[in-house]
Amino acid sequence: MRHRSRGARGIHTGAMTRRATLVLLLLLTATGAAVIGLRNGYFAIPEQWNPWTPLRISESPNLLTRFKLARLNDEGNLCRDVLADTDMRFDLIADEQTGEQCGFRDAVRVRATPTEVGVAFALSCRAAVSLALWERHSVQPAALHHFGQPMRRFEHFGSYACRNVYGRPAATRSRHASAEAWDVAGFVLEDGTRIRLARDWQGSGPEAAFLRQVRDGACQFFDGVLSPDYNAAHHDHLHLDRGPFRMCR
């Protein structure tokens, strides 16, 4: 016969389904056992590849960095421990609601990173961790690559503001309204050279290349990264936020 009978096909399909179900159960069991083993220290792997060891700013980012960042979303104590292991100078801020859908929790006031920041600003702890990662693994390496010297100071437009997106009455609340966003206007190098987004983004020299590199680097650690390429409202700054949506423009 050229074709199997309908009954034979049904038996064959049923056997394949049972085998697939068995394989899936075995994989789930093995995965569960591995997770329990890692979390309880039954076997060891290098810390940077263990998803349950705390994030360390000094370690090179890898495939687990986003997962470890996500762990900080609802673990304030863990987040503060991560920040305490950096050279960032900050003060803890008491949770506060300052208006309708405005306020912050698990926030810090950043007085300095390893570099200067000018006026201190408020950020959620998790956004501050993203800032620390970005500066160490993107901004400083880019400054050394393009200019042969480190970055000395951030120039910024602030962070917390109880307002809607673009200040429009009918818009949703901005990430600034929960201290989850920071606007960076430029950078000052060790020798005093200023690099400004408003002036240098559209150029063709090392300044423009530097700005695009740090924009792309920010996308590894923040959720929303908006630059002059996004729209005219961002012609003079990088908007960096931790939020529910991923965007890199």
C-alpha cells in the first residue's frame, strides 16, 4: 500500500507526542535540578556565569547581565549592595509620593560617579546601577579609544520631574516622574574638552563617533535610550531610562 491507514497514522502520531512529552519533562526536570543546585551551592561555576550570584559592576558584561539587572527591580537591598560595591557617591532617599503617579522608591541621590556630575540628581537604585555599568563599560572605554584620555565629568539636564511625556496634558507619565530616567547633555574629557550632543552629534569627527558609541553602549544597560536620531525633542541629549519598554534609537 502507498499510504498508511488512518489508524496507523494515529498510532504513530500518538507515539511521537508521548516521546516529545517525555523529552520535555526530562528537560524541565534537569533544568529545575540545575537551578536548585546553583542556588544552593551544590556545585560551582564561575561567578560571572552563575545567574544567582549578585551583579558586580567591575565584571565584564555577558549574556547574564540583563538577567541580573532584572533581579534588582524588586530587590532593593540587593540593589543597594551592588551600588555600595562601586565608587559612586550617593545618599539614600526615603520613598515618597509627590503627586498623582509621581514619586520614587528605592531611590538614591547621586552626588558623583567615579567622575563628576555637577548638580546631584535622584535616580531609582536600578537606574543608578545601569549608569554605573554604562560609565565603566561604555563611556570610559569609548573616551580612551577616540581621544586617548578618560572622561572627567557628565553634563546633564537632570532626572526626576513630575510630568507627562513631552509635558503634554493627555500623555502618560514620563519615566522621569518616577526617577527612572536621566538626560545627558554632554561629556567633559580630562583635558577640559567638551563634547555636546547639540553641537557634535551631526559631525563626522571623533566626537560624533564617540557619542554614537556611548549611545549604543547605553542600550546594553538601560531599557529606553533616545538620542537625536529619535526626534527633534532629543536633539541635545540622550534620554536614558529603566522602564517597561525596550527602545534604542
